[in-house]
Amino acid sequence: MSFKGLQLSDVPKSSWILIIAGLLTLFTTAFLFLEMGEEVLEQETFMIDQTAQNIVSALNTDVLQSIMGLITEAGSVSWLTAGAAVITVYLLFFSSFSRWNAVYFAVNMIGISIITTVFKNFFSRQRPEVLAAYDGTGYSFPSGHATGAVTFYGFLAYLVIRSTLAAVWKWLLGTLLTLAALLVAVSRMFLDVHYFTDVLAGISVGLFWLLICIIALELTLWNKYRRQI
């Protein structure tokens, strides 16, 4: 099959892998979120929340909680907003990436902010604890730190994979960025401002939106390449 001279075989294998893996993840994350969301609306309790909290309580110490307090700032609104602004400017004016990367990165970050706000107000779930010092105010489901961290650091990991860096650096930086997103999400439980299901829902929503943006970007770049042939 071809489109105006472009054979499907011309599409890089990495693009196919990203798109197929992305679609599979989309279905999985959507299913998880819908299942949890239904229970939250019915004000059901989750056994896994209590189990996770028991594990966290057993592991938590004053020192670890202080560390988690620092880590959680990497997912704060102020940090992500400033970081997103810097990355967008870099992608637009100083990088070798197509400017479409900047457009979809901006859509990625603005979109997740709107989506998270809508979901929080729709489900109106109360937090386990209200702690303004750790941005632990407002509604709880899904975790905004988790959604923001997944979309921000996840898109950076995508850019690293798409860069011309050596494979070893791609793996190293990609792993560190993924770990950063997960640590921010987990920190919310150690600070007792979110339930486990809040965090899992945040990761699910963040991944869903991130992959929507990445797949749309891949298709846009593919279409741009097709028109140049």
C-alpha cells in the first residue's frame, strides 16, 4: 500500500512500534481508569488503597518523608509550568526537531491540565489528608502530580528516543525520566495526600493523553514527510 508515492514500508519501524504499543496502552489505561472511576462515583472503598497505605506506613520514616517532599516538587504546577515553557521555547527556536514537536508538547501539557481539573471536579473525591504544604488541597481523584509528571517527563523521554543521541544515552536518560515520573507519583502516597488508586488513575490518565499526543505527532510528521515526496 502507498500514499502518493510513499510506501508503508518507508515508515520507520520505530514509528510503527510506538504507534502499536501506544494503542495497546491506550486501551489498557482507559479500561483501568473507567473501572476505578465507576467505583469512586459509587463511593466504594478499595481494599488495595488500605493495603498500599499499610505498606507505605511500614516503610515511611521522617527522613524518607522529607525526601519525598522534595521529590513531589518535581511534579508541582509551578515547576511543570516553568519547565514546559522552557522546553517549548527550546523546541521552537533552538533544537533540530520539527516545530510540530513544540506544538504537540504544548498541547500535551495544556491538555492534561484541563483534563485533570475536569476529572477532579467530576469525581469530587476527598483526600486522605489535606496538606497545603505539599499541594494537598482540592479533590483527590486523579492525582494531578501523577498526570502532570507522566505527561511532562514522558514527552521528554519520547524526545530523547527520537533524538540523535547514542543508544546508551537514550536508554539512560529515558530510564531516568521514567523513574522521575514514577517517583513523583509514588511520593504522593508517602505524603499521605493521595490514595493508591488516585495515583494509579493519574498515571493512567497521563499515559492515555501522552500517547494520544505522541501518536498524533507521529502521524503529523509522517504526513509531512509524505507531502515532501
